[in-house]
Amino acid sequence: MPDLPNLDLDLLAPVDPALYVAPGDPGHAPRILILYGSLRDRSYSRFVAEEAARLLEHLGAEVRLFDPTGLPLPDAAPVDYPKVAELRELVGWSEGMVWSSPERHGAMTGILKAQIDWIPLSLGSVRPTQGKTLALAQVCGGSQSFNALNQMRVLGRWMRMVTIPNQSSVAKAWDEFDEAGRMKPSPYYNRIVDVMEELVKFTLMTRGRPHLTDRYSERVESAEALSRRVNTGRI
């Protein structure tokens, strides 16, 4: 069981899938990939990611954290470069994601953006992020801000993801974690709990329902591709 000393376990039970699942639900634990946007030894965006992972596991999800150390800049390496291949494999595995970024120069970090830029909008006929859920968090060095969150929300929509309504912005992050990197009890911590609970629920509600993101324009594209194959004798 995850170590959650600041959580009232009587008030946050694991999410009951029976309340949310679709008829076509695959039945396994929700698969959540977490990306964070800093390489510092004492990285508050990583601390938020790790707290999120513990909460998600308590809520019944299966979680993977991607370590961006060693990931090359976009287009600076082939797609089969080991770190790039690892990221893309995790994206394909996942049914939902958490993005956690510091705010730097009024924006999300290039470290997180580079990870997102390595995720293609499509791989052949497979759209690796379409219809998957997304939760967002940012950490601030000073007063509370939402600049990074707003940017990530735009990117989530661009990646055709179901970006959940709730989000987390932790002000003065340096004062919200202890020496071990664990988050102290606070309304900021409670908000992260809210966001992760909502993410699990939205993931269960939307997976197994491909018709929610089945688009006319894509059906036209598929029909035209099929017609070309028929006309050229490739089918």
C-alpha cells in the first residue's frame, strides 16, 4: 500500500470501477503515465509527480513515471533512440496521463515540452493520445500562477486528449515539501488528491468508449485511403 501519511483513508477509498466503466471496458486497472518537467536533484515538479503516483496507486491505477534524463531534443535523434522509444512505448501503453511542470519565464519548461514534442499526433492509422485522459499540475517558485497550466491545457487539446476540468497549481513550492520530498498537509495537497481522484474516474468513464472520439473527418480519411488501395490493386 502506498505511504500516504497526510491522507484521511476513511474519506478516500479506492475508486470503484463498477460505478464508471463502459460496456467495452478492458477490465484492468487504469494505466496512467506521468511526465514531469525538471531535471534538478530537488525537483518540485517531480515531487508532485511522485505524490500523484502514490495517490493514483491508492485509487486503483497502475502508474508509470517517465524519467526525462537523457531524452534528446526533438528531431536530434532517430525515433528508435532508446529513450525516445521508451517514451513512445509508455504513451501507447497508457490510458491517461499526468503532466507536472514548473513555471519558468512565465511558461512550462522546455524539458516537458520536449517530451510532448516526441509524442506524434499519429503513427500510421494509430493516434497515440486521442481520447486518453489528461490531468495537469504546475509548481510555482512564488505566488500562485496558471501560465504553465494554461499552456499544457492547450497542448492537451491539440493532442486530442480528454483534459479533465480540475487542475493543481502549488504556490511557493519550496515551502510545501519536507526534506524527504514529501508534500506537507495543506489545501494544495488536498487539491492534488482531488485531481488524481477525478483523473481515475474520467479514465474509467471514457476508456472502452471509442465512439466518443470517433470523428467524421477521420472516417472520410480512412475511406479515401481504402479507396486508393483498392484502385491501385493493393487490396
